Amino acid sequence: MIDIELYNKLLHAGHFTILDSYIKANKVLNGSEKALCSISGGSDSDIMLDMIHTLDESEKVTYYWINTGLEYQATKEHLDELEKKYDIEIVRLKPDKSIPLCVKEYGVPFLSKYVSEQMMRLQKHNFQWEDEPLEVLMEKYPDCKTALQWWCNAYYLPENGVQKMSRFSISRNKWLKEFIIANPPDFLISNKCCEYAKKIPAKHFIKECGADLEITGIRKAEGGIRSANYKTCCSESKSKGCDTYRPVFWYTDSDKTGYEEFFGVTHSKCYTEYGLKRTGCVGCPFSKHINEELAIIEEHESNLYKAAVHIFGKSYEYTAKYRAFAKEMKAREKEAKKRGLSCNIGDNFTDIPCAV
């Protein structure tokens, strides 16, 4: 529980978000019989662990980490440090299928989880990356509705016809549709890594432990698809069979810094020595700054760098082509606007460079 001394210190320091999160976390923990806390070794996870361990006087929380098959040595060392610091055990779990095996069986991740999922669905139906209206494509591929809606930036309602789709349609990534039409992928794309290396083993462990609460270190400020999936710090998950609690969900970057300074939380060498801004699966193609991360990985953990390039190489190459394409199209669009012209799908893309 949160004692009065800590309460007053946080209050007088003006850390109101942190204080509120402690009060909320204490209430959630009191309502749980058996809680699991997912440790990643990342900076958000470090803060979450510090908070939960402070409040867990009855030691009802079990901490666990999933080895996806592609993890930093610095992260593994940090887990050992955390166990010594807090006098806890962090259970190491194996994935149902490691990342290398998932890529071999299902395909490589590309750009984002959502993009990879939709492209995977289209590939399963032998989609030819056609620029046709949604109604036409739905007749040709009747069992691929969701992915076609993503591809066409629209969804179909029988009573109203075609409507505008959400912000997570393909147009969210500018020029992606035009790029794919001009450069169809000749390899399989999939988002199955996360499912088999993280989600499924977590579900199995929750069931095995009979847990009624799962605690994770997700922050809304991270953005992306998760900011749309989660609206609050607490949610009920029927698929997992327990509630999910995100104690640092509302923390801004300044809240995070404030917590680190106030409680003396330190992070792994991935942050303090390597200079990484985020951790997770080594060399994940979903990173917006993958080239910078790969350079850091090559310098500090060269064997992992070689493994990442071997596993994700096709995705890295395709991403580089897309970014070069988008950069050129942006320049053409700017020039076209100056001349009062337009830049459309039907334009000639054959002379656009496909490498950086």
C-alpha cells in the first residue's frame, strides 16, 4: 500500500500523475487475488516494476519475461540486475514459436503490425495488388473484405454504399498503395511474430497460474495502433481470461522522467550505453528508426545484428525502397503543385529509385 510519507512527498513535489497512478495501482492490486506482471526490460517496464513492487506488500504478484528468440544480451543482464535490486524472481518463458521460426513459416513483418496483417490477408487470397474500386475487388475476392477495405481506403455498407474508412486505412502511410502497385512484394509478409512469440505464451501462463490480473507497461504516449486500441488504463480481456491493468498508461515523457529522478530508477545498457530509445525484439522492422537502431546493434551486439539482417533482411530492403519512393513522390508532388499539375497512381513510376 502507499504510505502517508510517500503520499506527502509526491504531493509536495507536484508529481500529481504519479501520485494518482500509485493510488489507482494500490486499489487495483487490492482487488486482485493473483496478479502477473509482464516485464520487458524496457524503460517503461522498469518504472511499472518499481511501482508495483513498492505496493505489493503481500507478494501476490508474479513477474515474468518472454524470450522471443531475438533479445539483447543487455536486456538479459538487466533482468538479473532487477531480480537482485528488488529481491524477486522474474520467470523466464519460452515462446510458442520463436521469431526466426515465425518468419520462416509465415513471412516477415513490414512497416507496422496493422499493415503487415492486412497485406498478409491479401496475400492469402492471391491478391494481385490491383487499383480497382472496392465493389469490383469484393466480387473478385469475396472472402477478403477487411483487407480490401484497408486497401481501398473505404468500407462498404449495403444501405449507404462506400464510406470513408478510419485513419488506419492504407492512406495513413502516404504513397504506400502506389508503391506496392509499382513494386509488388515477391515474399510473404506477416505479423505473426508478436502473436506466437509474445501473446500466446502470455495467455498460456495466465491460464497456468490462474491469474485474475495482468499488469503491463504500455503508455498511451507511445502512439500508434495501441493508442487506438486502449482508451483507459484498465480493461477486461475475455481472450486472456483476466483483467489487464496498465499503471503507467497516462504517463507523459515528463512524468516518466520525473518518476526516474524521484525514485532513482535506472535502465539497461541498451539505454545508458548503447543509446537506444526503445528496446524489444532486436531489429524489429516495425521501428520507425530501424536504420539508426541497426547501426547501434551492429556496434554493440554484432552477432545479434547478423541474426536480425538474416531474419528480417527482405523487410529492411522493401522498407528502404518504400521510403525512397515516398521521398521521390513527395518531391514530385511539390513540383507538380508549383506547376498546377497533379501526381496520380497512373503516373510513370519506373524511373523512381528503389534503394537508399
